[in-house]
Amino acid sequence: MLDNLHHNYFWFIKSLETYALGIYFIILHSSGTFTPPGNVLEYLDDPPFIFLLGCVATIAMVYTLWNVKYMFYKPLMTGSLAFVWLIFLVAFATSDYVVGRLSFQTMYAFFVVFSIVGQIVVKRG
């Protein structure tokens, strides 16, 4: 398992970041609501989307620790991670556009999406 973790360290970090995004929304939702009202982030912090984040992070964690080579597991894992982070990048960017400022969350989501896509393009195997 340590060899798999060493080999798939990048995906381990991305799965932890995805878990952290879910925890971020759990904490932020319990401390208040997003401004302005009607923001798309008010819908993405609901339990179904947080559950989706947990599922995607778990899929990545399983790949990381056991290096699953069954059928299309890696494309499923990378695609789901990229999709989830891209959705939240667009939501953060939309929220920032409405508010009129650039937030740390948007920049961080951009760099996560950029690193996932870069890893997919550079390491095709």
C-alpha cells in the first residue's frame, strides 16, 4: 500500500483536497449563508452535493491506496475529480463576478483544475 501511495501521491493529495472542499462547505453552511441571495453556491453547499464530493474523494482515495487497474477506473476517477472541481470553479467564479472581487477559493479551484488537467495530459498512463 505504501508503494501505491508513493506512486499515486498526486491523486492522494487531490482526494484530500476534495474532502477538504466538502468540509469547507459543511463549516461555511453552518456558520451562515452566501451573499448575495440566490447565489449558485447556496445550492452547491446542500447535502447531496457534499455527498457527491465525498464519493468522488473516496473514489480517488481507493485508486491511490490500492492502485486499481480494473477496466476504466482511472479515467472514471480523473474525470469525476476534474468535473467536480470544474463545477465548483465555475460556481466560485460566478459568485466572484456577482460580488465584484476575486476570492482565494476561485484561485485555488483554478489551480486544482489546472493541475488535474495537466496531470492527465502529461501522464497519460
